Amino acid sequence: MPWQSDLPYLMNRPVGVSLTSGQGVSGVLCDVVDDQIYLMEYLYQTQYATKHYSFQEIQNITPFPSCGPRQRRLY
């Protein structure tokens, strides 16, 4: 699982997580304890939940890309 070596660099950053079930989740990587990640996910309005996923459930973890250069809006 090569993504495990990236975990220290991804702490407290927004990430996308590909699960072995084929689903994906995203949020801020809060902690890694006992072969589990803790991810703060947005629920609704001002509600957030910290969820945990075992290493066995995870296929890959990637950081969010930057937004790139700001584009002028055309009105």
C-alpha cells in the first residue's frame, strides 16, 4: 500500500479516499491510529463528522489538487 508512506504529508489536509468497495469519500485527514485513518467529513450546513476507515478498506488516498491560477470571470 504505497499511499501509507504519504500519510505524514497529508495530515490536516483535504484528501480524497478511494475505498475498496468502489466508493469514494473526501474530507480532512485528522489522524492515523492503529491502522485506521480518521477523516473529518462535511455533512450539512455547519455539521461535520469524524469517521474512521481501516487500512484494509482503503485503496488509495490522494491530496486535493490546487485550484490553479484564478480566472477572470466573464459576465
